[in-house]
Amino acid sequence: MSEKKPPLLEVDDLSVTFSQRGRDPVEAVSEVSFTIGEGENVGIVGESGSGKSVTSMALMGLLPERGVTVGGSARYQGKDLLRMSRRELNRIRGTEIAMVFQDPMSSLNPVVTIGTQISEVIKRHNRVTSKQAADRSAELLDRVGIPDPRRRLSEYPHQLSGGIRQRVLIAIALACEPKLLIADEPTTALDVTIQAQILTQLRELVADFGTSLIMITHDLGVVAGLCDEVHVMYAGRIVESADRRPLFAQPRHPYTGGLLQSVPRLDSPRDEPLEPIPGSPTDTLPWSEGCAFQPRCSNAVDQCLQQTPRLEPDDGRLLRCFNPLEGGGRDR
Ligand SMILES: Nc1ncnc2c1ncn2[C@@H]1O[C@H](COP(=O)(O)OP(=O)(O)OP(=O)(O)O)[C@@H](O)[C@H]1O
Ligand code: SF4
Ligand SMILES: [Mg+2]
């Protein structure tokens, strides 16, 4: 019998606390555990402030060193990213693990051409001539769906549209053929048609490169056609983890149900209003006092204000809720 391969990344009980003088510490992330295997796509979904970016920044060692306490572990190929030396982490970052951020302008160098920026990454990781690096850069731009890639190589970031800039960032991230790509809201600023095109291309690219993908987004619609497994975060904690199909077919956590109600469906009438989740992410309780989602939850029962729900197995998924939803959701 063949031995089961260990996951590529195994995050266990990750927590991040910010301390500022004169203020109570802020536990931005807590009890976050998930794994991702080779070639798998995982989604982390939640509204603004739920701790998605802080989770990814902690994994990449990008949080400030002062005033931040990171707990738990994140074993990448067996080695804990959270305990690695700066040098080792720098080596892994950009070679084995790459990241794409929401704002391409702040991630691209405004005074260096696109071609040079991609070639630099290729040359850092491969012994190639400038000509070979330029050829490979054009090939990558073509792969991410940029027309006339040769011409684009000599252009500067400000000459490109938002959609093209985001594609360039994806090309740069993939230039080192990473084993893991963390994409943090990579298409949020773009219009829906461009967003859909980029997501389709991203799915094909990670499949071709054999790259595992962590897709971070506030929009469940983004993970619908892309991710095998989805972790839904609220107020710094995972509240539901499930395979994509059962999650969409039957959300169990009231927050997941709310997120799903606010995703437009292709088959619904155009004028059918979407139902946003009542209240805002700031209407939360501290987890120490009960369920953080209680102030916004239509399923709340007395227990929700007396006890903190734990993330527990529930019919093939993980769920943090005393009174989960029953009944159907939608097919994806
Ligand atoms: N440097 C910091 N100091 C104090 N608190 C912080 C700091 N950075 C983030 N936080 C807090 O951590 C929480 C999680 O923030 P995070 O950026 O991870 O949210 P997010 O889920 O990525 O949201 P968005 O969808 O807006 O990007 C927020 O409540 C935020 O206020
Ligand atoms: S634990 Fe209670 S308040 Fe929290 S989501 Fe479940 S039902 Fe709602
Ligand atoms: Mg964020």
C-alpha cells in the first residue's frame, strides 16, 4: 500500500495578536488550522476584517516584528515557516511560495519595465541569458492572457489597465514556478467580466504548473469554480470548513448561509435583490463572551451568549455553531 503524502502546508492553531501601548491587545487571528496538499486549491473567505490577510501575512513572515505575537505552527514541507530564519524564509518566498496582492500598483516597480521585472525573477531562479529570460517573460504574459506580449515587455506599469497589471503580477508570481501561490483578493478591484476571465486563467495556470493555491476573498462566488475546499472566517476564526460542493449545496453555519445569499446567481432574475447579512462585521462579540456572530445571527439561541462555540466535526465538515442551518443551499 502506498503511503499517503504529507500535506504541502499544514497550519495548526495559528494565532496573531497585535499589542499597542495603552490599548487592549487585538487578537486578529486565532485557532486557525487547515492543510493544503500538492496541486490543491483552497479558499479562505470572509468579510472585511475577518483576518484573512493577517493569516496570509503571518504565513509569509510579512507581519511587523514589533508589537505582534504569532502562535501555533505552519509546517511547509515539514518545516515551520513561523520559526524559520529570515534568510531561509526569504529563499522560500518568491521561489517556492509566491503571493499576489490586491493592489498591483503597490506591488510593481513604477520605474522599471514589465519585461525587466519579470525577467529579474526568472534570472534569480534560473541560469538563463537575457534573451532567454525575455522569451520566457513574453511566454508568461501570453499564458496569463495578455495580447501582444512582446510589445508589453517594454511598457511601464502606469501604461497598463488594472486588469493587465493584475495579470502581470500573476505572471511574476508564476515566473519562479512556485509550489504554493497565495492570492489575496487578486481580482477584487476589477470589473466582473475581467475578474471572471482572470479567475478562469488562474485556475488553468495553477493546474498546468501543479501549483497549490490559497485563494483569499470576501466573495464566495470567487471560490465557486476554483477551490476544492473552503474555510469561512469570521472575527479571526474559522467558523466552517468544508469541501466546496457540500458547502454550496448546504451551508451549515448561519454566516456561510448569509455570504451565499449575497452572491448573485446566474440563473436568478436580474431584478431579484440580493440579501446582505444584517449589520456589519464590526457588530461582533468578543469570542470570550460567546459566539462573535451572535449580534447578526437570526439562528441565535440562549447558549450563543453563554458559551464560546468550538470548531467541531459535523458530518464531513468542521463547524463552529450551536444552532446550524438545516436544508438546502444551491448547486455549484
Ligand atoms: N497592524 C495592525 N494593528 C492592529 N490591528 C490590526 C493590524 N493589522 C490588522 N489588524 C486587525 O486585524 C483584523 C484582521 O485584519 P485583516 O487585514 O486580516 O482583514 P481581512 O480579512 O484581510 O479584511 P479585508 O477584506 O478588508 O482585506 C482587523 O480587525 C484589523 O483591524
Ligand atoms: S453559535 Fe449561535 S450565534 Fe453563533 S452562528 Fe451559531 S447559532 Fe448563530
Ligand atoms: Mg485583506
